[in-house]
Amino acid sequence: MSARDDVFSNIRRSLGVTGKEATRRAAVGQRLETTPRGPVPRRGQGSAAARMATFITEAQRVSASVVMLENAAAIPAEVARYLSECNVAPVLRMGADARLAGLDWAGAGLSTSTGRSDGSDLNAISHAFAGVAETGSLIVLSGPDNPATLNYLPDNHIIVLAVSDLCGDLETVWTRLRRATGALLPRTVNIITGPSRSADIEQTLLLGAHGPRRLHILVTLG
């Protein structure tokens, strides 16, 4: 038992509860569901089509490129096309995310490797937990499925977003995260808005200053 578990066990023992009581769990669930939200800008709201249009506009405004794909099976061919367009080697680093691992990368002429980046990888691909229409941002959770190093070390970062995971605002993302993970929260929640940039030196915008110089977003419709 960890020190954390020991502390919680002592608290439950002093209260005479186990933590599994239906009434207590229902009270916690109700609190999460009914907690009032603060004001949310209207920019990311509207129909699914309106949210997608806003997402694309905002992502492109911060120098990301966006491509719509009919389904996940089309991902390898689009990645191969994009890397060829960027004139870089057809090699790709990814995590253990099952949504990516099962795709036909070799059939698209791509050489893949799995795991964290040590800084020598030129290209990487991740799968987003969610997207934020309001800002054109992507939410990527850390862990073996999508190692955080892939967000920062390679020059070219490709991120897949399922259209069903596009949210209007960040507040909705936090709600989805609580429901999806319960008590097992990820170590970090990475909010990625466009490629890395800096204008610290003589106010000249430089892409790739602290991370990838390119961000290519693949939105899968099915």
C-alpha cells in the first residue's frame, strides 16, 4: 500500500465509511454534473459543422495545417504525402496508442518506431484526446499511448483528432476528462496550439524555437 492509500484508509476508517457507498458516490457524481460553469465565449459554440469551421480557422491562424480524412485507414497515406511534401525522410515515431498501432504504415512506405523520443526523431505522430474549436488547440494526454516527448522533441508533429472529440471550449474538455479517466488522471495534460514559436529575439517570429516547427492536424470523420 502506498503512503497515499494509507492516508485515505485512515480517513475512511475514522469516518466509518469504505468509499464505495452508493449514496456517497451518487453525491459526488451529482456534484460533478451540476457544478455551475463560468462564462464561456460564443466563438467555439454552434453546430458540429460550425465548431469544425472555427477549429480549422483558428488552427490555421497559428500556422498549423489541417486535413480532413474520411476514416482512420487514410491516415498512413496522408502522413506519407505530408512528409514527402516537407522533403523529409519517411520515418515516424509514435506511442502505443492502439488507434495508430493497427494502421498499415508499411503499406504507405513509412518506417515506424514506438516509444518515447530521445531527441533524435525527425517526425512523430500522436492521437489527441480532444480538440478545442475556440482556440484551434489539441489536448494530448501523457502516458505510454502518447508519450509527452513526442509533443516537444521532433521537428514535425502530426496529431490525429477524431471529429467526435472536438469540443467547443476548454471547459467541456475538463468535463470529458473527469468522466473518461475518473481518479486515474494523466500525469500531464498538454494543450497544443500551433507549432512552437518565439519572438523573444528582436521581435522576429521564429517557428520551432522550443518544439516542433511544423504541426499537421489530421481530422478523421469516421
